[in-house]
Amino acid sequence: GNQWDYPPSSSGNPSLHCSMSSSADFSDEDEYSLKSGSASPAPGDTLPWNLPRHERSKRKIQGGSVLDPAERAVLRIADERDRVQKKTFTKWINQHLVKVRKHINDLYEDLRDGHNLISLLEVLSGDTLPRERGRMRFHRLQNVQIALDYLKRRQVKLVNIRNDDITDGNPKLTLGLIWTIILHFQISEIHVTGESEDMTAKERLLLWSKQTTEGYVGVRCENFTTSWRDGRLFNALIHKYRYYNKHTHNTACFCRTIVLLVFF
């Protein structure tokens, strides 16, 4: 028989409890699309435009393009990745903002004054944050800073993201900020045996993956790199999802957790 016809062992069925009730799920289409993206939209990607100056000058002197065909292909893939992430993150934000009768159309433009960003954090946290009502650049910077300071108070690590980056509509850093928010608030739904308060979101997600796939033959979850290369871990998670879908009513949180794994 097929050892994957049913959950392999009771130890391979860790309970999954959601502490935050939410209907803001990623769609199947988004999950599929994100699989073609990079591990994370966080700032700091190393792409061909970071070529050393002497290398760029050398290529120009030789009469060629600064970027060779392979590097241009990388840029096209990066552009497509950013487009998919922008669309997905916009949808995720709107599924929360609808609760306060707000909506964004352009992720990079509609967060610049800080108001929608503050509203998003208020919906996600249940807290009420102050905000500046003026329309000058100073007020926009202040509102974004209020949001960033709030995240820092919640021990959310922000890497090289300043208020002017968001106010100026920096695409890469705006994506990085929203991904950080998604990771922090969605990961709070996941509770696994053996977790500790000082665990990072990545460590908690890895522990959840390890416990969820425990008992599957040929599957070992030790990291977010080599352990996932042959696809068996994802197959095991999808198989376990089918079990949850058949025997429990708590599949939304499970789905969101799998989608988070796609980013890593």
C-alpha cells in the first residue's frame, strides 16, 4: 500500500491553533504564482545592476551592453517576481482594510502618506495609533514613522527601511515592509509544541514544518534550503492538508502557513 494514504503517525499530526481569526487568505492562484518567485522580497537582493564600476566600464569600452543576456534574463524574472508580489500583497492588504472601509489600488502609491499603513496595523493588532492629519510631506513622514515605531515596539526587525523610503514609494523597500508585516502577524497564528517566546518567525515556521511532516518516509525538514529541493516536503504538506480538509474545519490557517513557506 501507499504509506501516504493516511497520516503516518499520531506524532505527525501536531495541532494547529489560530490565535487570530481572519478571512484574509491567499488564493490558490496567488499560491501558485508565488512559487515562481524568489525566497523573499526583502531588501538587499544582489542583482546584476550592482556590478562593480570597473566591470561596467570594461563592458562599455568593449562596445557591449552593461548587462549580458543571462543578466538581462535575471532582471526580467525579478521584474515578474515583483509584479506578482505587488499584486498579492495588495490583495492581502485590501482583505484587511475592508474591515475599516478602506481600499488601495497601487501598493507603492497608496501607502505613501502613512494613513493606510497605520489603518492596516490597527486592524491587524486591534490597537489604536495616533496619526498626523496634515497633507504636507512632513506629515506623511511622521505617519510612516509612527507605523515603523509601532512595529519596532512589537519587536519586529526592520532592515534598512526608513520612513522616506515608503513616503517616496520605493518599490523594493515597500515590498520588504509589507512582507515583514505579513510574516509577523500571520506567523502569530502558528502555535507548535516546543516553541519558545524568543523564537524567530523563521525558526517557528521551520519547527511547524518539521512537526507537520514528521513520520513521512524519506522526508526530513532541517532547513529552508536543501531539505526542500526534491519537492517531497511540499508534497507531504499538501498531503497533510488533505487530511486537515477531510477531518477538521481549521484549514484556512494551514493554507496561509503553506503560502508563507513559499516565500522562504
